[in-house]
Amino acid sequence: MSCRTDEPLARVDTGRLRRIRPREIALRFVFGAAISVVIGLISRAFGPRAAGMFLAFPAILPASVTLIEHKEGTPEAAENVAGAVFGGFGLIAFALTARALLTTIAPALALVLSFGAWIGVSGSCYLAYELLRRHAEPPERATGHCTVSD
């Protein structure tokens, strides 16, 4: 079975930015600040290498997921968590690329290439997820045209 849908793989809705309340921004700030303080304490207690492992933690993810779940429901919150996982894979690609290149080529070029690795891996994960999700979608729920073939 192959399904084709007219829904875009990605979209930007800038109108949603106007609906964010100051309280929600403050909550995200508090979560981010709290996580930064915890990482600072880890750094003082165990050194910068131990703290560095935690710098990849998405500081506002807990607040964002909580707010999204409250406003839009659990499925939307789960989609955002999936996106954070894809970003985490990209961050691993960034770190590995930077580690390999920073001592061998110009630092600016190493960072640009590392950023490219991050975007490439994160974007590839997202596109693969979307394509698999659309392919697995039952025909009655699909928004586009589906055909069954042997």
C-alpha cells in the first residue's frame, strides 16, 4: 500500500507566537534557569567534563511539553518530545563532528561542518519519522489518496 497526502512534511505557523502568554514564557525561563543552576552545581562538584554531558539537556523541554500537553493534548506533546529526540541525535552528530575536526581544521570551518551534521541528522530523522508515520497511517485516516498494490 502506498499513500500520498497533500499535507506538507513541515510548516511554520507564526500566528501561534502571538498566543503565547507571558506566564508560559516565564515558566520556560524558570525551568531553564533551574537546570542551569543544577548543571553549575554539578560542574563545581565533579568538574566541567561531568557538567558538559548535561549541557545538551533541553532546558525548556519539561516546561514546553507540560504546557503543550495542557493546551493541545498528549499527542501534540508526544510529537514535540519526538522532535527533541531527533534534535538530540543531531546534537550527538554535532559533538562527534566537532571533536573530530576542531583539532585538525580551522575552528570556524569545524563548527560550520558540525552544525551541518546536526541539521542533517536531525532533519533526516524527522523526515524519516514523518514518511514512516504517513505510510503506516490507516487508509481511512489518511488525508490524501491511497492505493493498494501487490
